Amino acid sequence: MTFTSGYGEVDTMFSRRLRRLTPYVPGEQPREGTYIKLNSNENPYPPCPGIQRYLAAADAGELRLYPDPVSNNLRRAIAGHYGIPADMVFVGNGSDEILSFAFYGFFDSFKGPLLFPEYTYSFYPVYCAFYDVDYRKVPLKPDFTVDLDGCIGLVETCGVIFPNPNAPTGIALTIEEIDGFLHRYPRDRVVVIDEAYIDFGGVSALSLLDRYPNLAVVHTFSKSRSLAGIRLGFAMSNPPVVRALTTVKDSFNSYPVNKLTQRIGEIALREDDYYRNVSRKIIKTRERFSSAAVSKGWEVLPSSANFVFMRKPGTTGRTIYEGLKSEGILVRHFGITGIDAFVRVTIGTDEEMDILLKAMGKKW
């Protein structure tokens, strides 16, 4: 739904750009009632203990000063963690902000349309409208996997972006598939791989950075590191790409990442063993839940993310969403032709998933 103020002629005081926008719709954030919240791909486990200790001892007096505009300490920590130079790291206020900067800095319609999968992160077309970038959706394969070959036929494109694992399907591409695609794709067009869910079973494309100067890999602290509430993300790419992102940032907001968030990010990286254990726990729960759902007649796509995409033959996705909500469980339904029979279910704790399985058995 495009923007409208609701006051008729008053809309004329807003720009035509605004009136053309159809905003992204985030997962439902309930303000009333108590729900098991499995609709926003949030981590069901708390951040690492060191973050709680830091917040308890934090000096509020530090907040009178601006934060480091380029997050140097955090960039060095990320670089050390992933074994790359610090000048290959860019930090932003959530991976969504970094994606927005990428759309502005890399994708220009005079080179051709931007390509991304037909069913993918629904913010991509929103950014295209915001920055007036033409795009073309590449159909998924019959098994719902991303079709990188379909991106090769259109040489005159301004770039490619896709999540790996893909969202909302959860299906991951192999590093061999990505390498083969990058080898064939023009080196003067940027390819952005959105790896928000990579820690739940996928293989990162970071190892390909030294071979492909046009590759940018985007990560977030929201998912595997349980920090959706602080809005912190980062991109890893070759220095010219990082400098381009920095130019966009400094033309928009020189201080996007606050002092507390920068420090919390450093602590999260230092306590990586904690998060590896959390991710293993979520993967184990995901596989147990998926097997149980399949045994009850559900179709569950193979997932390498902290969610599953599933449907019950003979039942609409809307019916599933509403039925589970009536049982106090929120899942995500996308009313989009082609995937409207599916719901996306975030993996919660074992106890939460058992309650979900019981509700599914009760309703269907």
C-alpha cells in the first residue's frame, strides 16, 4: 500500500517520491496479549553473559560524546575474527542500513536492472522504489532454490543481490554454486550476498573475496548473536567497495552506530563460543521440529536458517497463521501468489516448538 496521510488534499504537501513508496512490513509486534513469538526470526536465547556485565557497569557519562564515526575498534575486532584486514570491514546501524547504502552506492539503472530472486527478502523491492532502481525478479527453481544461472542470461544488469540462505525459504546455496556464478558474472557489477542466517548451517562466501573484487558479503548481529534490539550489522568486501559504502554513510549520517552498540559488538565477538553453542542448539531444535512436522503430514523445505518454511497440503497459509494466532502463537504469512500456502516459522526453544507442534496437531 502506497503512502497516504489519510487527509485527502493534504497529501499534496508531500513529495511525489513519498507518495510512490510502498513500505516494508516487518513481522507483527504484538502490543496486547501474550504470544509465543515465532514470526520475526529473533534468537530465543539471550546475549552472552559478558554483555549483561558490561551494561550493568556502563558509564552513562560517556554518552555525552559522539561515538567513533567509523567504529575502528569494532572493525578491528570483526577483521580479527574473520581473518581479514580492517579496511575490508564496514559497520552500520543494522544490516538493513548497510543494504540501503549498497542499493544507493552500487545499483544504477542506466546499467540495466538489478536482479534478485522472485521470492526473497521483501525489503529489496522497497529499496529499489526508494532509490529509483529498476529490478527484475529471477524465478526460483521448482524445488525453491535460488537460480543463479538465471542471473547470467541478462548481461546488461546493474548488479545482483540475494540472501544465502535465502529468505523466506531458508534454502542455502553451496559455495561451489556461488563461486561458479561469480566466475561468470561481469566483474564491473557488484554482487551483494546477504548472509544474515549463515551461522545456522550455510557456508559463507568470505573465502571468495580475494578472487572477486566485486563481491560484498553482509552480516548481522541480530540473528545468531541475539542482538536484534541494538541494530548492528557489517559488510566485508575489498577496500574500494568499503570506501564506497563509507562515502554513502558520511553523506547520510556520520555517526550511525552508538558507543554502547560498538562495545557490545566487540564483546559478542569475544564470546563467540557461547554463540556457537546457541546456534548448534537452534539447529538441533530445527531438525527435530522439521522431522516431527513432516511425520504429521506437513511439507517443510530444507532449511539452513533459524526458521523453516512450511505448508500443510489442503490448508491455506492464511488459515494456518490465523489458527496458530488463536492458540497464542505468532508465525509469519506472506500473502504472495506462489508462496501464499506457506508460513515461515522461527525456531524457538524446544519448549516453544513442542507447544507449536501440539497446536498444529489440535488444529490440523
